[in-house]
Amino acid sequence: MVAPDDGIRLRAEDAADLAVISACLQDALVAVRDLAYDRDERRFVFIANRFRWERGVAAGSARFERTLCGVAFAEVDSVAYRGFRRSEEDRILSLLAVRAQGVGAGGTIDLEFSAGAAIRLGVAAINCYARDLGEPWPTAWQPGHAADEPA
């Protein structure tokens, strides 16, 4: 990972790598309109409004940051949506976790959102890229979770 002021630029090729990207994307806000699957290219992409967990907070400061982050998954054979409709373009999803199940043909990557929404990617391999785009901006709000809410 690069220094926090430079933003993230990550690649995942296995479940451990994907867990790092998942941690960086926790609580990212994703508009349904910003989800795209190119069947011919076998690529699923989205733009997220990412909370910069790695940035931390200076002592005595209440300043947090968000930034746009582009995320791409390659070698995607299928995409299934649960808990929302693609036609709900104005809906905002809150990403909780990205998890891999199996490796190779028949494997899946699940993008788990709050309120039971999810996206399941059928993948031939784990091949994910995440990169911050543009300058971060300040926010007064830090995401929080109840102790019994899954992350």
C-alpha cells in the first residue's frame, strides 16, 4: 500500500489480497448507476465513494476523508444481483465486505452491502484492481456499526 496521502492502488490475485481491498472499501458508498458489467470483456467495474480508513485522524481533530475509488474485477463469467434492482439507478448501496468463495472455475466473489443487498460475481480467478481517483475531500462523518452487525 502507498502512503495515505497518495491514495490506494491495489491488486488482488488471491483471497488474502482481496481481504485487504475489502478492508479499504468497507463502508464505501456505491450508486447503482455506477455498476457496470461488460460481458464481452468479462469485466465488472464500479466507482465507490470510499471512506479513507487508512488515513486515520490527527490527535484532537475530527476530520475524516472520502475519495472516489475505481474498482475492477476481470475474468468475470456471470453477475447476479440480490436485494435491489439495476433499474434503481438513484439507490445508494453501502459496501460492507468483499469475499471470495473457491478459486478458479466455479468460484465466486460476493460484494455484500447493508440491508441484505449483494452482488455475486462468477469468476474464473481472483483478479481485482482498486485505485483512488482524484483528490479526497473532508467529511465530518465516520461510519459506525452496531456491535452485532456483520462487517
